[in-house]
Amino acid sequence: MTKEEVLVERDDMQIDGGGPDSRQVRADPAGFSADYLKIYYGKLFPCADIYKWLSYGNDGKHPACDHSYIGRREFSFTLEHDIYVRFQSFNNANEMENAIKEKCPFKIDIGPVYSVDPAKRHAYAQAGNNVFTPVERELIFDIDMSDYDDVRYCCSGADVCLDCWPLMTIAIKVMDRALRDDFGFNHILWAYSGRRGVHCWVCDGRARRLSNEQRSSIADYLRVYKGGENNSKKVNLTGPVLHPFLARTYTDVLRGFFEEKLLCSQKLLASEERCQKILELIPDESIAAELLDRWQGNRRSSISKEDVNIARWEQLKHILQSGKQKAQGLRRCVEEIVFSYTYPRLDMEVSKHMNHLLKAPFCVHPKTGRVCVPIDPDNCGDFDPTTVPTLSELLEELNMSRTRAEPENEWERTSLGKSIRFFRSSFLHPLLKSCKEEMESSYNAKLQQSRNSLSW
Amino acid sequence: MEIVRSQRNLTADGPPSLSLYRSAPSLEVRLEDFELYAIDRLRVLKGISDGISRGKKPEEMEKLVSELWRANMRHQDASEVTNKDMISHFVLRLVYCRTEDLRKWFLSMETTLFRYRFRLESPESQRMLMAEFQLPYKALSNAEFETVKDKLGQVARSIGQSSNAETIFFKVPFEEVPELVASRRVFLLKGYAYVAMNQVVSLVVTQFRSNLSKALVLTNRKWTSTIREQEKERLTPIVEALSNSYLGPDYSQPKEFAEISLKDIDQLASNSFPLCMRHLFEKLREDHHLRHGGRMQLGLFLKGVGLKLDDALAFWKMEFSQKVGTERFDKEYAYTIRHNYGKEGKRTDYTPYSCHKIISSTPGVGDHHGCPYRHFSEENLRAALGKIGVGSRALDDVMDKVRNRHYQLACTLTFEAIHAASCDTGINHPNHYFSESQKILKSRIQPTT
Ligand code: SF4
Ligand SMILES: [Zn+2]
């Protein structure tokens, strides 16, 4: 094959390249088009890896492999012009790759594994006795920055920037640790949603087989922040001490992020309105009034060096935690404020049911042109949504590099390379290894059992 | 527990009186008893269902269940009590195995009943029941206990219990105690939950529930394949009558006021919608949008009060198109509306949500569904009630009920205040609220015409 010229207009690249706006993830329609996407799917999208992942070892030769497994998984495509096609299924890697290349979906969603091939669900329904129902599904979480609009002042809605992104970092740290340490899961994939949030896929066999009730219980365990538009106090911490999970979360993650980052970067106590919002969380009105009084007083006599947010926070803590406030509720109040401003806000419905769809990693977000790359939870503090590769950048990189790579490894030449390498080495390979072991041991157990019953 | 235990001693010395209902009794049953026993048990289950939807706390539920049981399941002959328990349970399995909704209801009520009866058993017979379930759990060894002792104490204190070195703990996969996990009442480490002896009920209940759930599916199969036909003359009519007479209407088909038309809808909303629906309705008019939970709650309610499919489509379109445009509405939202009316997709029947379901929902950021009595802050609720014309005295009564978590009673009081009429049946379904309201309003118009 001769080297193809990739159609990228250089002007677009300039817009994307620099300027003050680059610190924010904004919609950039110029960086996305069906033509670009075709090339992306043809040369860069790690289709084979995704197929491997979702096969969970069932595509191998082991006698315990369930060859119907991947064919029962639902995929859904959002095509150009918002055409939404549900219940796609693929029986092998080729089928999947061809469908993606041919249909060039703007978005690929992954659904559950059903009892029967979802594409043939009507035929089964007519046959009668076969129920079409989800039987396996990763435990998933969806955290969306637009749910944090009441605690960030830098952007709102779908926009994110480096000042608010730490809220996502917190979410990843808190949840990843709980999923591993408390629930004992090992195969967890975090991915950037392409615009304003993160997705989490828990892929252990044990997680995939959870019932809806068990999923709900995990989501509830992790849920502290209670939304609902008509409820002003969203965090209620009761009991004389915190549950070990919450206590650890507070001291190891939330407190540090709140005091060292968000307090100043979001200027949480910089204006009267913002102060009021925090004071509303203090149940004792006289204390709230006293604080407000003081803060109004020291506005002019600004304590020169110290940041006003920090100074005010220290005063608040001092009053609420001083010996005078024996009352439980008031001491807990400092923690409640920190939880309200930092604790992960989950979309509960996504996690509670098996049949929710979630966007596949490595898709390209049509509005921003950014790729949904995996995020390393151990270094999530370094993740920068504003430097995530965009579709047009990647194609430019392909164009620029003169060295030829193997056709199946073209991504090596682009900045997507490190994401794919990370996906393989820290998620896919360990996952497949343990799938194999699990398969082996359950197969042996079965053999053992049948042997026993024979000899008996 | 202490008091309960001594009470127990009067009745049971020896094997527990609580049955796991493993197999149907091979007893001779007189046909009248068959029906009577079932009705008595239904009274217990209905009482439990009411208790749950009133938001009763565990201690209150425990008391309620033991009272209900005593009042309805007693038998002059003590040895007959166990028989009655068995027979009535298996009869109701037949009655409630036949649809998904019936099974769900029965499963949840029987499980609750079992839970509280288990709590009333002595520790001795509790342990025997655990053995009967063949739960493979071993008590935590001393060495292991030492390594997690502090955390276990911390959990106990976090739920307001004193930590006790004497307590026996079991280490079980977290999947088996979902309710303890959900409420953070256990310590979790690497996939295991550390369950204290006094929480064991949760383990047993999970087991009970999953056994019963499987059994119901089997019973359903047997019912459709053989029993219904075989018992055509004898049991089938009884079974069918039983389920109808006791579940109450499900409001999936509008009945009394057959149809409402689009032009009346604003007036109906302000006169006869309960607060939960009125709030959604107003938010929709205001924002021209509702998130999924809100669309389902309001949409099914409207179906239940008699808004026809075409009108429903027109109604939602009118609002949503202002926000997302007509095209997107047709593409993304029209489907679910048709779906709710059973016109598209799998034709499961989408019944309007009951208060119980609404009260136990979990609205998130940006959501407006749920029950205002439960999900609004006190301040917002007061404002909302004031706006619809609840006077200050009535308002205090309503708030009082809310504080005691009697949400449906609060709703009933609101109904009475607004309509200046009593509502003896109480509110247990938003569509019920609507039909009661219409009944009163129509009766007031009639005399003048
Ligand atoms: S009690 Fe029922 S009808 Fe009344 S507001 Fe709540 S959910 Fe609606
Ligand atoms: Zn920002």
C-alpha cells in the first residue's frame, strides 16, 4: 500500500494548537467529521483489543470456552444524524471490525450480555420458551461534571477545565480504592468520557455476575451525596463516628483536596454569596451569623498574605470544632461541608441495572473530537483532559511521520500509542490471565465432580 | 430482644416454629380452609405492605408483624398453627406465581414476614434455622478477629451500637448481604463482609428470598402446564378470585373517568393531581424538559388517568420540542411514550407507579421525580404546600406526619385540607388520589346542573 494522504486541513490544527482557551475542554466541531472518523476506525481504533476484552477468554480453544458468549453481547451504534441502532451483535472479531469500519458510528455503546443473541431476540420471543434477559454485565459507574455545577465556579454545564477537573480525580481515587480494598475487585478500567466526566468499568467475573439488587447495594454503599433538586442538605452524616470507609475517604482524599486545592482554586469563600452557601450547611443559625459577621468585618482589613478562602475556612473550623461545640451535629458539620463539596456524585441508575448502555472506551466524542482514553487510577492526578489527543491531532500525527509502521500498529506513531499500551499492559493482559485461570479452575472442578459421581 | 426471648419460651421449646417452606405439605385440606387460611395470611401480608409504605422503622415493623401474625394466624388448636402456616403459604404461592408483578409483591412481603419472624426466634432456634439452610459460614477465628477488631468496633459505633468483644462474627462474600452493604452496616474487606451475630438475619433472609424466588418461577410453570387445567373445577376458581379481590386496582387501565382531554389538563393538574405529579407537571411546563425518572412517573400517571396515546404524544411534544426541537423529540423521546402505552417494544405492561414505588425511588441531581413529602427538604415542602393552598394549621399537621416519616398520611392530610372533605381510605396511589379528588369535585358540580 502506498502512503495515503490523510485529509486534514492545517487551519484546524492551528485553532486546536494553542491560545488561552486550550486549558478548557470545549466543543470543537471543526475537529470532527465522518471522514476523519473513517480513517480513525481504519488505522487507529483498537478494535481487536476491545473484542479480546469483551470475550473474557471465551474466544480461545479451552474446552470450557463459551463460544456463544460474545455473540450475546449488545452493541449499539449512534450513526451520523443521530440515528440510533440498538441490539447489534457480532460473532467474531472480523464481523465487529467490519461493521464498525463500514457503518462508521459516531458513538459505540456497550450493553449487557443477554441470554440469547440480541439481534435475534424477536425470533426467540416467537419460539416462546426463551426469555430475553440480561445475564452478565460489567459493574459500571458514570460520573459527570455537570452534576457538580453548584460547587464549581470556573465553568458550568458540559465544560471542564483544570480548576474543576480535580473533582473527577477525587472521584476516581475514592471509588477505585473502595472497589479494590472493600469489594475486592481487581480488573477496573477508568476512561475519560471525551468531554465532561469519567466512566468506570469493573470487569471481574464476580462483578459481571452481580444481580441488580447487589449492584444497587454497592452503589448505595458508595453513595453519600444525595441529589434531588428539592433537597438543600445533600450530605447527611449520622452516627457518633464515621464508617471506616467514609473516615478513610475523608482523611486520605477529601480533606486534602478540599483544603489544598478546591478551596482556593474555586474561591469557595471569596464572595458573600459563596459564603452564604457554605453557612447554610451549618444547622446552628447563631454560629452561621457570627461567622458571617466576622467575615464581613475582615473584608477590608484583608489579612495581607493569607488567602481569604483559607483564612475563613480556618475560622469556620475553629468555631465549629472548639470545645464549646460539644453538640455532635456541629462537629460533624465540617466534615459534611467537605463531603458536600468534594464527594463523588454518582449517576445511580447507571450502576443499579444490568441493562444500561455505556460508551465504549476509545470512541471519539463528536462534540470535542477527543478520544475516550483510559485513565490510570494510580496516577489520575496527572491526567489532563485538555491534552487528551483529538481526532484531528491524531490524523495529523499519522500524516507527519514518515516512518512506516506495521499496518496493524499504526497507532504506535501517534500519541494514542501510550493509551493503547496502557490499556493492554495494566488492564487487558492481567484480565485475560485471570479469566484463563478462572476457566481452568472451574473446568477442573467440574471434571472432578463428574469423576466423583461416576465412581460413586 | 430480651423481652421477646422470654415470650418465645412460652411457645417454643425445641425446634423453631418458623418454617422454611421447603416442600408443600402433604396434608388433607378442606376446601373452605384452603380459602380461609389464604385470606388470613393475605391480611398479614397486606398489613405488612401498608407498614412498609408508611415508612415504619424496623422496631415498629417488628411489633406490627408480630401483632398481625397473632391476630390472623392463630388457631384454637395449637398444633394446627404450623399447618395453617404451611397451607396458606403454599396456596398463596399459586395465587401469586402468575405474573411478574404478583410474584414481586408476594416475594417482598413474604420475605419481610420471614425476616421479622426470624428476629423473634430465640438465638438457639436461629442457629438451628441457619443450619437448616446449610449456610456454610464459620465464625471468625480469634486471630483473625484481632486483626480487624478496631474496624469492627468503628462500624458498630457508626450505627449507634456499642461494640462488644463477645460478639461472634461471620465472614461472608459481600454479595450475600446486600442490605447490610447498602446501609454500610458491615465492615468490608477484600470482598468479604464481616457480619455480626445479630445481623445474621440478613444472611438468612437473602437465602430465603432466593429460594422462594426460584420456587415461584417453578410454581408458575407447573400452574400453566398442569395445575390450572387439573383443578379447573376446584382450586382454579378460588385461586383466581383470591388474587383479584386482594391486590387492589393497579390503575393500568383508566376506569372511572375513562378519558381526559388535553385542553383540561392544566385545570386537572391544579385541582386533582397529588403533589408529586403536580410538581413534575409544573417543572415540565417551566423547563420544557424532564429527566427519565420524571418522564416515567408522570407519563404513566397520565396514562392511568386516561390521557390517550395521541394526546400524550401531543402533550410531551408540545413541551419538549421547545427545548430540544421537534426532530429530536420524535427520534429520542416519542419511542418511550409509545412504549409506555405498550405500543412499541416488549409489551410488558407499564403500570402507573404506586406511592410505595415513588417513595422508595432515589432522585439524583437534576431530577424532579419522587414523593415531595419524602424527598423535599422541609423548607421546600412548606413552600410547595403553601402554594397549593394548604393553610397554616393543616400545614403543621402535615409536617408532623412527614417528620415521623408517614409520607402517605401527610399526603392524605393534604388531600383533606385542599378538598375540605375526608379521605377515609388514605392515599396509596397517585391515581387513587386523582380519582378520589374527581369523585368529590364532580359530586359538587352535579346538583347545580
Ligand atoms: S404520597 Fe403518593 S400521591 Fe402523595 S405525593 Fe407522595 S407519591 Fe404522590
Ligand atoms: Zn472548570
